[in-house]
Amino acid sequence: MPNSFSAQARTIDNTAGRPIHSQVLSIPFDKPMQSQFQTLLILAIAFLWQACLPVATLADRVQLRQQASGPAAKAAPVLEGEILIEADDGGMLFLQNDGQLKILQPPAIASKTNEDLRSAALPQKDFGQQLLAELPNGFQIHTTRHYVIAYETDRSYAKWIGNLYEGKLKKSFQRFWKNRKFRIKTQEPDFPLAAIIFSNRQSYSAWVQRELGKPPEDMVAYYNLMTNRVAMYDMTADQGNGQHAPKRDLDLVLRDPRSVRMVSTIIHEGTHQLMFNTGLQTRLADTPYWLNEGIAMFFETPDLQKKQGWRGPGQTNFERLGDILRYARHRPIDSIETLIATDRRLQSGGEESAWAYAESWAMVHFLINRKPAAFTRYLTHLAEKKRLVADEPETRIADFKKFFGEDLSQLDTEFLGYVKELK
Ligand SMILES: [Zn+2]
């Protein structure tokens, strides 16, 4: 087991003119945030963790009393949940009963007991109350079967998102993977799925500053791997004269071409959340970013002809297609290799980042449609990876080759042929 935990922040910004979403890992402690993600899954920990496997710490359900003097203890003196990994010095990766992951440093924990615990997950009603207690005043809760939506805006907007997530996205997502091409049986989420909708950019920015320790800049929505929540603001305020869409006009808003970005962002972040809550991917395990982002982009494409603004996954994303075709004119021969080996290209910012996103979208599109059986096995393999273990670039490449073949140049030819046929 690891000796101790340290933490770094990780963000992905989708820059270069398309900075619409982000996937965020933050460590919400009294540690200073670090803006540059280098090794999220800290290599030292990874090494020590691997060196002493197996450690039977999973599903240790406990109650933790935090030190009264610690800043986190004021808000939540007692935490309930499961210890996922425990370090030698008592630090731990803790899964709280509302689905939040926390890294607890030993001085923060006063005592530990495993008595008197009720159910594994917080009931939806308590979950909503807890969420409200954390948020600024003025929020209300809208629930669907699996989602708890905290909103500071018009109720009709929250209901629209509830219908989009519960009625369309979650159903489509699970049906898609169950399809005979994949036969992946997704799980039902262990915890309510939370979305927080701020009324405007300003209140959203204040929240981002508080939660991530830096301004959102171009990021208009994000899924936070640690809190397991999606946060966004009512983007109808960006359309028209800063007025929110009244209930009767939401249909009209969705017919506005400017809504494309809004719908794709909401679906994109909701897809990230579903991937990590239905067993398709594991939070804090080493899922390559190109894959994670590629799947989110595969699902996101809006269809404003439909009442909800979205039809289902796999539509051609013409913006990404344009980018990948432009990139193909000067694309290096080892482009697949650099895409899968590390997350660097997706995080580099600027044009390179936009190309890497486009290539990720196209690669997922290609693998889903041309290599579904291998893609399924690859996903299953990645879902079984251990938390907090960072793969070396060689492992990433070897994993990929194991399922899609040793000859990456042959695959590259197939891939480019596929992309050029897309319309
Ligand atoms: Zn994303």
C-alpha cells in the first residue's frame, strides 16, 4: 500500500475555439491547487501500491470522525462511506456515501468506526438536502429517478435537463452499449447523479473559483471526477439579451442554431458522468483521455430538429470532421501512437489540442463502427484497471495493440480511409 497520499489537480480544457467543456478532477481539501496536471495518479503511489498488491481494503464501510480543528470538519464532522485504499500512514482514498471521492490526510481523521452504518448510498432526498446545504442560497431541487438537479434558474430549464438526462441520454447510453455489437451490460448508478445549474455565468464562475481554486475561463460546464457532479449555468442567458428563456419559449430557444453548443455541452458532461457511474470506466483509474473524450464527443452531437434537442449517439460531428480532415493534410505518421501513449496532446492547448480532440472523436467513431468486438474487449480491460495507478506510455500502447493489432500503420491507413468517407 502507499506510504501516504499527495494530490494534484487535473483539468482538461478544450481550447482552440471550442472551449466548451471540461472534465475536472480536483482535490477539494485544504491543499493548494496546482493548475498544471503532470501526474494525477501519482507515480510514487502507483509504484508502492503495485509493489504490495493485493491489499484487501475494498468495501470497508466505515464512519470517520474528522479532527474538529480541520477546516473540512466544520461542514462535515462525520463522514460515512468506504475506504477504497489506505496508506501506511493512515491517509486514504475514501468513497463517501454521496458518491464523492475524498483523499483524507491522516491528521484530518480523529477516529474510525465501522458500527451503526445504514445503507451504502445516501437516499435521494438526503442527498438533495446535503447538496443544497453546500450550495449558495437560492437553489432548489428537481429530481428524476436517477438524477438530483440543483438549480438556481427557471424550473423549466431544470426540468428540460432532467428529461434530457434521464429520459434521453441515460436510456440511449445504456441501450447503446447493450446492443448486440457490444453486449456490455452497464450497471445502474450506485449514487444519485447530481447536476448543478447556476443561473448565470457570474454565479457559476464564483462556484468554480471556490471549488477548483481558479476561474473557469473558457470552460462553461464540467464533470468533476472527485465530487461526481456536473456543474453548468443556464446557457439560455447567453442567447438573446441576457434574458432567461421563459418556460413557453424553451422550444424556441432549441430551434436557435446557437443552441447547438449548449446541447452538446450538456450531453458531453452527462456522458462523462455516466461512463464513471455505470461501470464503463473507473474513477481515478488510468483511462486514456482520448478514449474518455472520444466517447463523450461520440454522444454529444445535437439534433435541433428533435424536441429535446438531441437524438442519440454517433451522428457525424461536422466541426470535428472538419478539423481531422485539415489535420490529415500534415498529420505525422505516428499520430495514433502519440494520441494513445499519453494525454499530453489533448491537454496542450491551442490548435494541437483541437486536432487531438478531433482525432479522438474520429478514432472512437472508427473503432465503434469498424472494430466493435475489439473495442468492447479493450473497454472491459481498461475498466478493470486499479485506481491511482498511472500507466507508462509503453503500457498504454501495448494495451491498445493487444486489442487492435500490432501493426499501427495498417490501422492508420484503415482509419484515414474511414474518416474520408464520413459525411
Ligand atoms: Zn470532456
